[in-house]
Amino acid sequence: MAQGKLYDSINGELIVEVDYRLLDASHNNWWGELNLAEYIRISDGSYILELADGRRGRCILNRKLNKAISGLLPLHCFRFRGSSELK
């Protein structure tokens, strides 16, 4: 997994560092999975994801509930889908 950062989509403030796996990086259809590097509570919704190479894009996060079997808390595992172009 690569390391990135998750920002608030409204004020642009850094929320948390993340470990992510980008599963598809098409122009306007990028998506993947991420785990929070710190155990903080965030809700599903719109965020800005910064990738390891410095590209950023707005994305929608949804909790991934079936990760509990692998020993990770479902609260900290998410799927993301890009809602803007990666720049």
C-alpha cells in the first residue's frame, strides 16, 4: 500500500495520513481502498485525497465493513471513489 493524506473538502485542512491502494486510475473514474494510519473517527462523505506522487482529487469515502475478519477495525477501513480529476 502507498501512503497518502486525507484532507477536509471544505477548508482543506489535513485530517489524517492514510495507507491506500489505488485499484483504477482512469481519467475521471479512479477508485480504491484505504486504511487510516491513526485511529480517529471520520464519517463517510466527501474528502480530498492526496496520493504519494502529489496528485490530489476529491473523493467520496464509504466504510468497508467486511475488513473485521482480517483483524482491522471496520471503523478505519474505507473504499473511495473519485468525484473529480486527479491533478
